[in-house]
Amino acid sequence: MADRYELEALIDAGGLGSVWRALDRHSGEVVAVKTCDCSSGTDQMFGQRFVAESRYLAAISDPGVVPLLGYGYDEPIAWSAMPLL
């Protein structure tokens, strides 16, 4: 993911995507990365919405909300990274 996060192990998968244990190559920290495969035509719009929602979430700073470390859309995969809790 963005040449920064190396996916190591699948934590769980559901209808909209998967959550992975990943290594942040820049900091050396273990993080969680949520991915969504947006390879079909209708899902491409979902990928764009996923990134837009991630942008809004990244702007929130509150102790009750897990901070977003990064996000992107490496077509066809939309992704977001957060601390692994």
C-alpha cells in the first residue's frame, strides 16, 4: 500500500473488504490496514467514496476515535491504515 505498508497476515474479511496486520516500513510499527477490492465497474465508485470518507476521518482528532495513519487508492485497491489495537 503506497510502498509504505507491507501486508503480513489477514486478521478478518467481510462483505466489503479485509483487515490485515501490516508493517509500516517507515516507522517499523505494526499497524492495521483495511482494504477494499474495487475491481468491478460499480465498485470503482465505492473506492472513490472510501477514499473521500477516509479523508474526512483523518481530519477528526478525538480520544474516542482511532486515528487514521494513511489512506489511498492503489487501483483497484482502496485502503486505510490505523494503529493495530
